Amino acid sequence: MKVLLDIPDDQSSFFLKVLANFSFVKVKPLTHEKAQAMEDLKEAVEEVKQAKKGEKQLKSMDEFLKEI
């Protein structure tokens, strides 16, 4: 099982030390960029779910391209 945890920076050192005591736990910290990419992807998936339910209107490709 893989679990993604969001831990405040000032608590991460302690938490990583605790996890290191468990031989069956592998810890791989994410870079800030990867963490941000995962958060962005999570938000995008949520928007698509809302659009499928009819709760949100997505932008057309033309509108999207004009923004960038």
C-alpha cells in the first residue's frame, strides 16, 4: 500500500525518524515540484468529476488556450 502524507516541515524530521524504526516502511520524500504536480492533478480530477455530475462547466479548448 502506498500512502501520501502532508506533514508540516517543522514536524517532518521527527516523523521520518519514527518511520525509520519500522523495517517494513520505505520512505521516499517528494520534491516540492512533484508534490505540487500531484496536488494539481488531484484538483483536475475533482473538476472532471464535478463536470460529469453537471455541477461544473469546463472551459473549451479555445478558452483554455487563450489563457496561456
